[in-house]
Amino acid sequence: MKNIFFNNWHFMRYFRIAIALFCFYTAYEENQWVFIPFGVFFLFQAVFNLGCGPRGCNVPTKNREDE
């Protein structure tokens, strides 16, 4: 679990943290509490490294040379 939190930090994780902090700031400053769930969503993605990585959302294709 410790490995998930402290390793493999890349641009997208930092970007998600920035979006989460911006959502929290906006919710507090503008009293628009609807931004809190968005902030929680992006914070959760950044902390647990979920979502698309730095190379995009491509799914690896399996080479069908066996057929």
C-alpha cells in the first residue's frame, strides 16, 4: 500500500492533485459546494493512481499470431 502512495508519480497525478485543490478552493471561496465531490473524485484518482496514465487510456492489444 505504501508503494502506491509514494512511487510512480507522473504529470497526470500532479495534474489531478492540482484540479482537486482548485475544486476545493473554488468551493470554499465562492460557496459553491457542488465542487466538493469533483475535488474528492480527482483527489481519490491522484492518491490511488487510478484513471488514465501518462501515455493515455490505450488498452494493450493482443497480437494474434497464433491463429
